[in-house]
Amino acid sequence: MRVLVTGGTGYIGSHLVDALIRRGDEVLVIDNLSTGRYENIRHLRGNPAFRFINDTILNEALLERMIPSRDLIFHLAAAVGVRHIVKDPLAAINTNVRGTEVVLDQAFRYWKRIVIASTSEIYGKASHVPFREDDDRVLGSTAVTRWSYSMSKAIDEHFAFAYAAKGLPVSIVRYFNSYGPRLDERGYGSVVANFARQALHGEPITVHGDGQQSRCFTFISDTVAGTLLAGEVAGAVGEAFNIGSPHETSILELAHTVKRLTRSKSPIQFVPYEVCYGSGFEDPRRRVPAIDKAKRLLGFQPKVGLETGLKKTLAWCREHYRH
Ligand code: UDP
């Protein structure tokens, strides 16, 4: 197949590209390297099945030229991670809303199957876990910047469902705390990347709040497997899926596990939320995906446990996180 991956130099995007190339597809990546990294795709240079265009997805003329020759589109280009959104909400909203609008518009024009990457942030601070795909979303005030991420991705999803109602073969994947090699130590700021960097450098491992908040950490190969299925299974069309591990881990437990696996002497330090994110920050206490829909319709089954995934991730971080 001839596949377009927007955001293909990013952490998840580049692993998706590798998987597509491995299965024999021809892959075009459009990415402006705003949060992605050239290093993530450098190994594909010279591969005749791979092409990279360094440009923004807001370039409609480019998409209009490239999309007609594609069989399938994975739209991953976005401003991701709470830290980015809090730092520059305007850019994040623009990229996430306008970008997806442009890509979907072109996919619709040329009638191409498309998978839209979304996020568990969609559910906001809903407290009833596990989250089912059709659950209510619970968001805070628009004065709290964090919620603009959830809102912008929700608008993307509304666009997708609206196009689906007109017949476009579109599916949505909601990622839950993906981690693995290529997690950016500077950018996305995920807790796994932060803890890995801190533990490997002997710096304090910074646990926000009391550390009893939990997440369901999902190893990258499982994230990618769910994404690929959403692009190929007939029953996926017109549907949204939670793509994540159902296994819950507290942030404090994660800190101890990273410390143990790296044999680090770093102390574990509790840091109030206000110090990292400013005042008025709201953090979802628990975030657990219900994955029965993804299992039933896609055949999705996460395979990699936290300890195994962390060992692979930390081995990569040891090689790549240098100051
Ligand atoms: N977190 C932490 N220390 C860090 C970075 C994050 O304790 O250095 C916490 C953060 O406050 C949140 C959890 O880890 O409770 C997951 O944060 P992340 O940004 O990775 O993902 P998200 O909040 O989007 O699930």
C-alpha cells in the first residue's frame, strides 16, 4: 500500500512508519519537525520505500498534491503533551484543529481511508474508570489551559465523525500513555522520559503531588499494533477506540521501578503541581481504558508488560539521553 503518515518523525509516528515499511508498504511522511526529530527516521534515508517531506500539514496545496496517490492515511501530526499545550496554547490549538481540518478535507475530497490519532486526554477529569469510548467527557473551565488539548482533540473527533456520516472511511485511536524508545527527553515531557533522564543522570526523580495518581502505561509496539489494526479492519470504520494497556500503575510506583531498573542513586522527590505547571493545574487522578471494544472489533490485545517495556525503553535512554 501507499501510505501517508503525518507526524511521521515523532515518537509514535516514526515507530508506525517502521512497522509499515517492515510489512512492505511504501511510506510518505509529512512533518515539519516541530516536535518530531530527524534522528527518528534517519535510518530510513535512501530506502526506496520511504520519502520524507519537511513541511506543515497546514500546507493545503502540498496535501492536495500528495493525497490522491495514497491508499491509506495515518494522521498523527499534532501538538502533543500537556507541557507543550500549557506553554503555547495558541500554537497547539491551531495545529490540532486546523491541521486535522485540512487533512480530513483532502482525505474526503479523494475518498481515502484515514486513521486519526487522538488521546485519553479526551476523557478529561472523568473519575469513573475504566473509560469507555462512548462515556461522557468531564472538563474544567476554559480558563484552565490544560483543557484546550482535550477540546482541540475532541473537535478533531467531531470532524472525523461528521465526515464518517458522509461516508468517509475514518477511524479514531485514543492513545493512553504510550512509552518506549525514542521518547523525547526534552519535548513531550512524558513522565517515563522524565524519570528515565533523572534516574540515569543521578538527579532527583520528581513525583508530582502525592504520586498516588495513576496511568496505564502502554508500550510502543502495542500502541502501533492498535493503530495498524484501526487502518485495516473493516469494522473499524466510523469508530473510535481506546488503545492502551488496562494495567494501572501509580506514578510513585513508576518512580520506584525506574529507579530499581536503572540501579540509580537518585532520591525520589515530591514536587507540588504548582511548581511545575503553575497554579490552577488539574491532573486526572486515574486514567484507565476499557479495551473490550478494541478487542472485539479490532482484535487488539496489548502484549508487553511494564517491566519488560521499561527495560527496553531504559536501555535506549541509556544510549541516547546525554547532557
Ligand atoms: N509527572 C510526574 N513527574 C514528572 C512528569 C509527570 O509526577 O516529572 C506526573 C504528572 O503530573 C501526571 C503523570 O505523571 O500525574 C503523567 O504525566 P504525563 O505528562 O506523562 O501524562 P498525562 O498527564 O498526559 O497522562
